[in-house]
Amino acid sequence: MSSADSPNGVLPSDVILLILARLPVKSLLRSKSVCKSWRTIASEKHFVSLYSATSSDKTLVLLQIMEPADNPSSFFSVDRFGHASRFSLDFLADRVKVRASCHGLLCCSSIPNRGLYYVCNPMTRDFRLLPRSRERPFTRFHPDYEETLIGLTFDPSSWKFNVAVAGFYRPFGRRPREELVCAVFSSETNSWTRFASSLYDEFTHMNRNQVVFSNNSLHWLTHTCSYVLVLDLRGQIWMKISLPEEMKAGGFRGRIYLLELDGSVSLVQILDVWMNVWNLKDYEKENWVLIDRVHLRCIWGFAASAFPVCLSSDTVFLATQRKILTYGRKNKVWKEVFSVGDNVGYPLWFSAHPFISTLFPCYQEM
């Protein structure tokens, strides 16, 4: 760069923005102390969008490591290079469990106060406490419905988000009825809407953890792995998406997981010594395409306990009881990038979520 392009040796502002957009969030927030103009950059909508677009390929796994008894949880983010960063949710002033993740925001439920939810950005420590979805509090004597499914959506263009909470109505002392009750919170109206559907199915803990936001809808895989359950937020209706014909023809053998890939719905099937990755290429026609097929011989000792938790264009993250493994889809290399000791109360896959570091706030511009 010539001196004419950069008078007094000062970089052009657009170049500075591109440099800042490539910093880790913690480094970027520290740079706010450099000067007055840098102090406001991190909150400007244009830069927030630029930062998200620049860091969109930096997929992480968020781990909530739960200790035995009443010890507070530890939170880590792990990238594909094995860099683990500890962070805290103490700014919520509550003991919480992470329930869903979307575009760098988390939906957390309060452990001591059932029915209380937060949406937060753990990197910027920005958060929003949601109003209760019902006036009468939950009690063990008069349960309203069991919170089976929780999903979070976020629109990067408008900064609006939704939280969906769904479960099966159960009168006290009786088995759940075949009625799925759903409440959807809108950040735009700061209120909940509630509706019910005559639908009944079961979901494993992993099914509940793996919720995918795509096509303005939330997606969960059922316990039987016979279809993908879809909540269309535009019409507030429940729908179903069939699984690949090859899976149905084989009787849904092996283990099947629901993941997100570049904004679309994907499935990972672990069958014998193979890991098959499917992507929903045509949403309307429910057209699935097999995009990857990986042999598990290199991790054969972990294959039986490996749970895919995160998928990107170049990496698959898998969690075992005590380790996080990655598979490079381009270089075909397996790595162990994180591990914990035997004192951890739950396996890592029990509370692992895909995550991306962003600057998105929990409010939208008016």
C-alpha cells in the first residue's frame, strides 16, 4: 500500500473493519479500549453482520459439563483445532441448563425456577429474561405439561428471535394425553402464543438436544427415527418430513442423528462400521442426498459410544463419554480435540450443542 493510499500510515477504515471482523470475540471486545471509534464498532449492525459472515465457518461445540451433586456446571467451547475456551453464564445470576443454540445465541432454562427461560449471547454477556409463559407457576402437584421439546430461532437480518416450548399435556397422576401443547415466544411482541395439536410421539434425550432451525421451521427427530417432526413458525402448525428411502428400506437400522449443515437439515447415520451423512437438498420435495460416507475403523474403540453433535462443510464433531473427536471431511483425518476426567457426572454428549461465536444481541433495532 502506498503512502497516497494510506496517508500518515493509517489503514483505511474498511481494512480495519475486515481485520477486526477476523478477531476472536474476546480479543475484539478488548480492542474496544483502543479508541472511541473502536468502542462503538462491535455494536453497529453492519459490523455485527460482517463479523457473523466472516466467522460463519468457525463452527464450535458448546459443552456444559455437569458435575455431580449440586456443583455448578462448567462451560467450554471447543473448535476443530482443539482450542478449548472456558466461559461463564454467571451474568444470568441463576443456575441454568442450555437447551438450544442458534446463530451464537443460547436458550437456557432455569434449574431451580421451572418455566423460567433466558436467551443470551455468552460471548458478549448480553441476555434477555423471558416473561413466564403462564401465570400459574409449575408445581409437582399440578403439572401443566412436560417440557419435551425446546427450540430457538434467530433472524440475522432483523435480530428477532423465537423460543418454542412444547410438551404433552398430562393431568395430575395420569399418563400424558395424545395432545402436543406448544407455546411460542416472539421477541418482537415480547409475548407467548399457545396452541395444541393432536399428535403423540416420544423423544430421547439426544432427540431433544438436536433441534435444527431451517426454512423458518424447527426440526426434531422422533425416538422411532421414522420421520422428522417440523414446527412451522409461520403457520404455527406441525408437519412431518420423511427420512431417506434408503434408510426406510433398511428398517432404520443403526443410530440416526439430526444436525444442521449450512442452514439446511442433515442426518447422520452410524451403521456398523460406517457413518453416512445425508443432506435435505430439496426441502419441498423432501429430496435427501448422501453427501459423505466415512469408515469408522480409525475410531473403532469409540464407535459404539460416539454421538455426532455438530456438522460443518469441513468438520464433523462427535462426543463420547469423556472425549470430543473431529473428522476432517476434506483431509480425512480423525483427531481427539478435548477430554475430561472421570469425575464428570454425565457423558459429554448429554449436553453438547453446536455453536458459533457471534456478536448478535438479544434485542432487535426498532
